[in-house]
Amino acid sequence: MNARVYVTLKRGVLDPQGKAVARSLGALGFGEVEDVRLGKLIELRLEGKDPAAAKARLEEMCKRLLANTVIEDYRIEIG
Amino acid sequence: MRFGIVVFPGSNCDHDAYHVARHVLGQDAVFLWHKDRDLQRSDAIILPGGFSYGDYLRCGAIARLSPIMEEVVAFANKGGPVLGICNGFQILTEVGLLPGALMRNRSLKFICEPARLRVERSQALFTRKYQAGELIRLPVAHAEGAYFIDREGLARLEGEGRIVVRYVDERGEASPEGNPNGAVSNIAGICSERGNVVGMMPHPERASEAVLGGVDGRRIFEALS
């Protein structure tokens, strides 16, 4: 089973990298870009066939290591 | 007294801290390998600066899982003095001994310069040899040093006297101009509720001898003697 975890800075936490990328896109003529948030994509390959059980384990992984929930949110996708 | 200095793969200020403890202060000092579980009867623990585990995932996120950290947490919870400098501060927040997190500098640049600081009135054990409000200079050297905490957490730190040092401008004010990295409320260092655990981004071990340009950091290490 494959899973993807997206880790991004929480709304309300300033993302200086995102701001710099947004400014650069603007400088390249992509004036429609209003905001950019950068994050991490973590790809995992897991044993087992039960997506619900995997989701619960991935939640645990996010809370304990993959994300720092003081400043980051995470989103899990399976399959 | 004996300082125990934890060495992670990628620590690079461990020898500086050892040098200050041993040769500047004339105290006993030992290195503690991150895979060990023995604090070797240390009276105080230093988590030094550097790039433990290459800053993989997040600064300090992997280091806090090292076997020695379980012992450091137990030591801290019993009231043992623990000082985290730079990467050490990042590790202390990741392991949960201190609240908040360290984020990318607002400028996105690695900052390496002397910083003006004000020692705040706090519970912190390691700054007890400074006057409250004393202005000092210590070097900073980091890319991820912008302290972040939510509004509630900040109010709690302020109410409990846990903000240890703040970045200030030439007038000694904690102004936006005096803030090198975008830290919330100009915070450069904080402590635990009991004051025995202190984390700070500036490097007192690089300012403990006149030959290196200043001695403003030395009293941090002298706090326990």
C-alpha cells in the first residue's frame, strides 16, 4: 500500500519561503499568484491491506515525527 | 562540578562548550555520545549547537529520538540543569522540554553576526549571575532561529517569567529593528517552568574569552558554580 503525507505550515504561521516564491512568480509575469505556501511531500510504502488501519498508524506517525504540530498541519492520502 | 556535553552526529559546537567548561572555568567536563544512556554523573547537561542528523526532516527532530535524550529528559524532569544552545534549543522544543518551535529566519538567510541581547527577569537558572535588564552581546549563527509560539503560549511564557533573553536594538529596546530573525516578541531564549531547562539561539560558548571578542556569555556557564 502506498501513502502520501503532505506537511505544510499552519495558516497564520508566516511562510517566508512561500512569500519569496510568490514574489518571484510575480516578477516572472504570473501576476495572478496571490499567495504561495510551501510544504513537504513524504511518500511511504506500507505493509498491509487495510486502509483504515493504515490511516490510524499514519496519523500517529505524523503526530510523533513527520509533522511538528506546533507549526505544521498534515494531510494523509492512501492508495 | 561536571558538565556533560551531548555529541550527536553533526554537532559542531560540542568542543567549544567543552573548552569553556574545562579550560575557561576549570570545571570537569565529559562528552556524552548520543547512543549511550549514561549521563556519567554529570551535574549539568549541555546540548550543543550544530546540525544534528543534517537537520533532516526538521532541525532537532531526529536527534530528540537518540537514546541519550531519554536520560536527558528524565534528568530535566528531576530538576537537573539542561542548557540547549542553537541546535540544542531546537532539540529541546522538539523533545517537548520547552514549548514552541524554531522556524526559518524571516530573511531566509543564514545569519552569522554578533547580536544585541537583553537578559530578562526570569526563572532561568543559567542567567542568575546577570542583572535583569542587562544588555549583552553574543554571536548568533543560524538559519532556523525564528522562535514561534502561539498567542496563548506567549502569554503564558510572559506571565510565568520564562522569557530569558530578547533581541534588542541599539537603545536596548525589543523593537522590529532589533530582531534579526523574525522571532515572536524578539525571543532569543526561554526556560522551563522550574527554570532548570534553558534554550537559546545565541552562542554563549563563543563569547566566554576576551581573546574571542567578549566574555558576555561566560556567566551562563558560571551560573552553577
